[in-house]
Amino acid sequence: MSDDDLNLTDLDDDDMAAAMAAQDEPEEVYADDGKGQITARELEAVYDIPVQVSAVLGKTSMQVSQLLKLGRGAVVELDRKVGEAIDIYVNNRLVARGEVVIVDERLGVTMTEIIKADRPA
């Protein structure tokens, strides 16, 4: 029997425990920092660092006097067209573009393009 034909019912308790423990371990994903490859395990120290994620639907500029005149129901025209990609920022750095989606009656964002910024060495 090949590995592809293996069912969970074929595993004994020790095999099942090992399989469950393996699921909890981070996947070994590699990144290349230019100096060598880094595993996901080596990056675990940064997993819990909080970051600020912002999805910007559009921008506009106005005078303070115009801003003070805004009230409930006022419409503010943005610089984007309907269906145009929105910008996704992480810690005020543009990292992606995406589309607005509805998830369980809440707004969400689907990333459609990752922005690769050139960083100084």
C-alpha cells in the first residue's frame, strides 16, 4: 500500500499522536534574505509581534471649513473608482492591493496583488 492509500483508521494510537503533534508544528517554509535560506521555525520569534494593517478605500483632500460642514449623510468623494483595487498597508507601508469582500456580514479584503518594494541593503 502506498502513502497515498493510507487512511487515518490505519494508524495506531502512537502514529495518530505523532500526526497530531506534527500539525501543531509550523510548516517548514523557506525565505531567502540574500545571505541564505531561513526556515519558518527560525522566524518564530517574530510571529507574535503586533502589526497595524490598514485597507485604504481612497483619499481626498478638503479644507477644514468644508470638513466642519459635513454632517450625517454627507458624501465624501474619494479618488478611486468603483471596482478599483484598494491599497493595503502594514505599519504604514504599502504591501498589497486587494478587493473589498463581505465575510459573515462584515467587510473584509482579499489580496489580489503583493507589492514588492525594493529595500536598501
